Amino acid sequence: MRVSWHKPPKAMGLLVLAIATALVAVAVSAVRAPGNGQHRASESLSSARPQVSAPVRPARACTGTALTPASNVQAAINSAPPGTTFCFGRGIYRVSSLVPKSRDVLDGGDRTAILDGGNSAPFAIDGDSASPGPSDVTVRGFVIQNFDTPLQRGAIQDYNGPGWIIQNNHITKNAAAGVATGNDVRVLGNLIDHNGQEGFSAHGNGALYENNVIAYNNYNLRVSPGWEAGGGKAFDTRSLTFKSNYVHDNGGAGLWADTDNIYTRYEDNTISNNSGPGIYEEISYDAIIINNTITGNGGPSSPGGGSRPGWAWNAGIQLRRSGAQSASAPMIISGNIVANNYNSISLVESPRSGCTRVQSLPWYGPCNVQNVLVENNWITMAQGATGAYQDGAGNGIFTSQNNVFRDNHYCVATDIHPNDGYTFDWFGWMDGWLDFSTWQITWLQEAGTFTVGGTCRPS
């Protein structure tokens, strides 16, 4: 066992947050993203313009009120009863902040209708002009581009209208976020790419993000990844699900839940080449992280290098101040392929910040890294480490908070760790660095394996 321990001179997570917040004013004036086209998986974050192609879908008929680019779209919506289907014909529609009615269907064909904000209109579709906003609206089949969205807001902006379906759209080159969603919203089969800040901003209860491609958002790192940028961030959500999404090459975290989220589920996602952590669960509760493939995220070796924080940060799966409320129902991290990220799986306890906010929902208790079970994952490491860390918050994460690693499979590039000045062996624990034999003794990992060379994958 190696007992040397390198950690930041102060709580790095909080320092990064403070620096990032100071940069927000600078970021506001420079959140434009580059253009789109054909994706190359090996392309790194740089000044180049990576391109993404939208999937080709069969033609689909639309029956309803026909619109053309010459139509006054808002006037047509205002004069029709709730629940009307609007069929947008082929062409470019210069619109600003369309306000639908409840149960309306806005149909853009098969991405043949383009809603364009001309880099000046704030939103394409706005569900927040009233509270509550219109419910059960469907937005499908559009290209939605060039809207001058404010930071943390989406070209489709709907925090206040429940039950929306946002499906099969290409949402691209908007100033801040692609979509911003609230209660019971379903975001299905969209391509959300090249937005200036992030792909999504999720609030509310019961939302589902499924089968989306979320890529190249904040590509030039013009918004600080430590504040809010990248694939997207969730705030104060309940029962939010991310399933079968492909999240790649974003400038920041891939999928990030930050502050008072509970019952978030990450399942069957592919998360790769993001400049920050792949999945980041922060100041939140009772998540389930299962069966994801998480590769090439974070830190100095990632595309663009992220913010290069080193130590435990920028892991494939990263927890800070997050865990389960009950030892009988732990937070599960299981069945994931976690390969060649800067760090692999990091549980980080740091001083309390932001976890006792007064809110209308119940307060869920102290936001500690507690009752976390990390089991049966396939972890490949060429650098960094897997383990638990305290960042100025005491040793409870190791001794009394019921955190367990067991039955995981590790493949490492070399027997001797190629330390980079931050990490000095493959496993972090009790303010020290452990080799596998000591790690195995610590956890009685009889079913765990450790292999030098190769890639760990399920048989």
C-alpha cells in the first residue's frame, strides 16, 4: 500500500465553482457554437468544426391546419382552439417565442420546416409566458436553430407547461441551451448539437430523455464547464430518467444533476469524449446509474482538456455530496463499462454547500456521500484512479457512511501506476493510494478481478 496523498490545498470543487461563476459575465457575450455536418468520433475539441448528420426518417403525413413560411404562425395559433394540429410546410420560418395552447401539435414534417431565430429572437417556442403554461403540447419534426437564448434557457423553453413531447427535432446552433424542460416532459429521438452553452436544462418532476443524440454543445468551451455547460444539467428534479442517449464531445460534463435532484436514473446511455465527467451526480439523492458505457471523458487527456483539475475530478462517474437516504435502499452504480476516462469512478465528500436550500419539496436530509454501492462494473484505466476521497470534509465517507465497492473488474495499462502528479496508484481510499491487493483486502472483493493490459468488458 502506498500512503502518500496528494489533494488540492483547498476544496477544489468549491474553488472551481467560484471561479466559474466569476466567468459567467464573460461567457454571456460569447456563447455561439460552430456549424454542423458529418460527425467524426475521433475528432477532438478544437477550433475545427465537427459535423453531425441527422438520421433520415421516412415521410410522414400531417393532417391539420396547413402553414407556410409566409403564414403569421402566432395569429394562426391564437385563432384556433386548443388541441389543434399545425402542419408546417417546407421552408424557413422566422419566428420568435411562439406560444402554443394546451394539446396543440406543432409538426415540422421530417425536419423540412426550419424555425430560425436569426440570432436575435430569444426562443422558438415558449411555454413559460404564463404559469402554469400550456400543457401536453407536442413539438416534432423541426430544425430549430439560431435563437439567441439566454443562459440556462432553451430554444424550446418549457419549465412551466407539463406533459410536453419534444420529438425528432434537430435543435442546433442556439446561443445557450437547446431545450429547457419541466414536469412530465418527454424528450425523444432528437439531435441536440452545437448549442452555445449546453444541450438541455432540466427542471421539474417525471421527465424522460430517451434516444437523443446530445453532442458538441459548448464545443469551444466558451462557457465555463465548472459553472453549467456541456451535455446539460438538471436542477431540483424528481424522478428524471436518462435512457439510451448518445452524449458525446460536449464541452463540460455529459449528464449532470446538480442540487436537490432525487431518484434520477441513468440507464443504457453511451457517454464519450466529453471534456468533463461523463455522469456527474452532485448535491443530490438516490440516483440509479446502471448499464451505461462511459469512455474517454474528462481531464487532460480528454478532447480539449476540460479545466484540467486533476486529483479525483473529471471521472467517468463522479459523485460529490450525493448518496442515498437509506442504507436499505442504497444508491446503485452497477453494470457500467467505464473505460479510459481521466478518473474512473470517484466518490468525493467536500464541505457542505447548497444542500439545505429552503424549497417547497421536502428536504431530503444532509447531502453526504453515504449508502453508495459500487458493484459489478467493468473499469479500464490508463491513468487516474477509482475510489473515495475527502476534500476537507472529514473521514466519514470512509468510516461511517456505508459506502461499498465490491465485485468490480479492473483492467489497467501497467502494473506500476504512471502517476501524473495527482494520482499515485489505481485506487484512492483513506487519504492514501492503494494497490489492488490492499484494495481487495479492504473490500473483501472475492469476486473482483484485476488484470494488467486489455479492456474490461462483460463476457
